[in-house]
Amino acid sequence: MKQHTYNTTITWTGNQGTGTSGYKTYSRDHIISAEGKKDIEASSDPSFRGDKSRYSPEDLLLDALSSCHMLWYLHLCAVNGIVVIEYVDHATGIMIEEKDGSGQFTQATLNPVVTVQHESMIAKANELHHEANKLCFIARSVNFPVQHNSTAVVKP
């Protein structure tokens, strides 16, 4: 078994002069960084006083699921002779918030539209989403279901 280690740094940039002296006195803005990579401007969800122009942890969780699935899927297509021309996923996630302010995702749905080279590839292209879900590191790590509504098409 191989082990992979990942390192990131979170730097809070939201001190507006008085730190966390009050719930409304600080920004939720922060920077996500990793050595040799571009920074990501992040904040909390706007529902929790965050900046809507920045990625929230909830966005990033859904993005991680969608990205991991896509990367496994493209790999499986390549080794199975399915030529993918385009791939777009409009993923959605549902998170519930409890009365005490805690919460959790209860499901995510990936909605990839995959354009393949030939019509003969459509059936196998659709089938490979199931295999990608079984292999996706992120989907295997979450405790909620990850659904798929995939569509394969041929570019006109």
C-alpha cells in the first residue's frame, strides 16, 4: 500500500482591527495555499457572513468530488478506448444545518455532460461513471452518497 501526504496552509486575512472581539467584527476571508501552487481566496458561505465572491469550504468539497470523479473518469475512458472531447459537470450538493449551528452534507449529485468522438462510444462512456465513482478517492472518503446524472453525447 502506498501512502500519500498532502500539505496546505490556511491563513486568516479577516482581522479588521479588533480580531474576534465580536461575531460581526471580523471577516471570514482567508487564503488557502500550498507550496508551488496559486493561492485560493476563500471565505465562509454568505449564509455565515462570508464573501460570496470567494470559494467556501462547501464549494471546495463539492469541487473536490467533481474533480476527482472527472480525473478517474478520463483515465478510465483513455484505457478503454473512449475518446472524450469535452467534459462539463454542474455538480450540486445538499447540506443541512442543525439547530445548534452544526451541519453536514447529506448528498452530492454530479451532472457531467461528456462529449465523445463517436456514437459507438456512448454506452461505454455512460457505464464508466459507475467505475469512476468506485475509484474516486474523495467519494470514497465522504459519509454521504454521491449520485450521478451523466449524459454522453456526440459533438454535432
